[in-house]
Amino acid sequence: MHTGEQGLDRRRVLRLMGLGLVSTAVAPWVAGCSDDGESSTTTTTTTAGGGGASTTTTTAPPGPVRLGPLGEPDANGVRLPEGFTSRVLATSGEEVAGTGYTWHGSPDGGACFAQDDGGWIYTSNCEEGLGTGGASMLRFDADGEVVGAARICEGTAVNCAGGATPWGTWLTCEEIPDGQVWECDPTGAEPAVVKPALGRFKHEAVAVDPVAEVLYLSEDEPDGALYRFTPAAWPSLDEGTLAVLAGPEGDRRWADLPDPSGGAANPTRNQVADVVRFNGGEGLAHFEGTTYLATKGDNRIWALDGDDVEVVYDGATTDAVGETGPLLAGVDNITVDAAGDRYVAEDGDTMDIVRLAPDGIVEQVCQIVGTEGSEVTGPAFSPDGTRLYFSSQRDPGRTYEVSGPFPHAAAG
């Protein structure tokens, strides 16, 4: 059932901040990698001459770090690079082993949260109909074993993506015309709380910029807008200003919405005349001042810096192609690792997660085979960056973990 609309009090916010950070703020980069995520080679040469031996040390330019080609499907129907393994953690309609909890249907957006005991939590949305949506969680111990599962939000509708907050809560978004955002305690100890100040529209995802103290929100409509919420008192989401990106290219601005609660009767995306349109806003992720937005309708990834937005991946012009077209198509949920590499899940296409590195690498991370009419959802790294979580939404819904030598996982 829907819970009340009261905000988090100061005591609860402070307690939740102690629960941990989002998975994109993972541990330090792996030793032996340069700052741009590429490994370098140091060579020492000793030469004997008339004046005695001399030693010269040279460092070769760094080369790109690649995961390598995908192998044949494993026992779980997942194709992976060499050195990586997968396991199925939960299947829709079935009990999560050892927990007594039945996993929800249509798993979608997710995130990871570190816990004080060295373990972590993975949250997962339920993209099902009116009153049957919500979100659940899987709890892991310090060894990565599942030790609990529970519902953390219920009674909502079509919970698609969302976003983690720096103070340790999960924001789950309703993808319906009158949809709202609900703030959840990942542990499930506190009830989910609706946040009307974040507007009523077809919500998709949320990304938090903790330095600018704003939130960005995407809208899954062919003519959708990109929104920015500025809290009246950080980090409370009870009150604030909701704006849309507007204005012509080269003269962008954030325009306050006259009626953030417009919903289906007065769509927020149509309240500002020169709003910037985005074709099917999907996943959002923030990294060091830049917010990345995926738009499925035109197969693009955008980078937003302040009020400046540009395309950083375009499926129509990319050189990274496979046997069936662009290596990355149907862009959807997105996460970022500790070095800024973007991991993008595909809605359909060939059911991949694809890595877009700042150095230009575009490569498959994994591929789910043997499903029909599904999509890959909810990519998120464990706090140390060694494990990647995600789901196949349908046929049936399954939630996976992939472990291996990711380029920017914690050393040791």
C-alpha cells in the first residue's frame, strides 16, 4: 500500500548516510593502471660502454584495457570474456534461495549500497502494473553470499529505473503519465516515502550531482524533457524547484516549471515553449561533474555539464558495429565505474551490456542468450567493483551476478 508523504527527518537521513554509497563510487582503481584507465609498460635497459655501465628507464605509452571477446554461453546462458563467471541470484516467481522471499516480476533498474558489516545490498525495481509495482532488495554478506531478500517499496505502478543517492537511499520511479518518485530505505527497515516535489510525469531515471546539489530526471516519452530538481534544503527532497532544459543550441537554460504536478492533464514536458526534446529518455548516471543520459528512441548517449549537452555516442554514426548493426543498440539503463567507463544495458537488440570507455573503447561486457522479447536492466557494480549485477526482465525475469577482472575494480 502507498505510504504517507512525509519527508525523511534529520535523524533518518543521518542514519541512512551511514549505510553506504552508490555502486558507481566504487573503490580505488586497480594498481598498474594509469589515470586514464590504460596500463603502461616500464622497461629498464643497461648498456656497457667505455665510461662504464649506464641504465636507461623508459615508459611505453599506455595501451587500452580491454575485456576481450565473448566466449560461448555458460550454464546460465550468459556469454562472457575469459576470466569472468556468472551466477543466477533470483528468478521471478521463485523463492530466493535461503531467504523465504519470492522474487518480483519484471525486474528493472537497480543499484548497490555498501553496508557497515562489509556486505552490500542490491536494489531492484518491479516494473509491473497499477498497485503491483515497487522494489525489492538482495542482501549480501562480506563474502558476497546472499543472506536476505525483502520488499522495500510496494503498492506503486510500473517502477522502471531510478537512482541511488549519496546519503544511501534508493529513488524508484513510476513510468506512467502521473508517475511519481519514491524514496526507499535499501534495507527495508523504513517505509518508502513519495516525493511529490519531483513532479508528476512518466519518470524513468534519476542521477544526483552531489557537488552542485541537484538531481537530474529523465522522461520516457518520444518528445520527453530532461529535468533538474534543486532541493530547497539539501539533501531533503520534500521541497525545491523543478526545471526543464530549454532554449536553442548554444543558448541553453534551465526553465522553472509552472506546474510540476501537471501529470497527464497538464504534461510537464509541454509547459515551456522552447523545451529541449529527448527521444525516449532512459538511464542516467553521474560521474565527476558530468551526467550521462541514454535516449532509446535515437540510440544516443548524451553528456550534460551544467546546461551544456552533447552527444557522446550515436548508434547511427558509430564505427563499432557487429554482425547485426551497431555494437550498442536499444540503449537503456546505464551505470559508471570508478574511472568513468559507462556500462550500458540494451533493451532488446542482442541483449548485451556494452562498455563505453573515455578512450573510445566500445566492447561487449556480456550477452544473455536464449530469451525472447526481453531486455537487460539494472546494471550496478558491487562497492569494490568486482561484481556486476543486472537482470533479464522477461522470459522469465532473472537477476544475475557477473564476477571477474573488471578494469577498475579495487586492487587486492
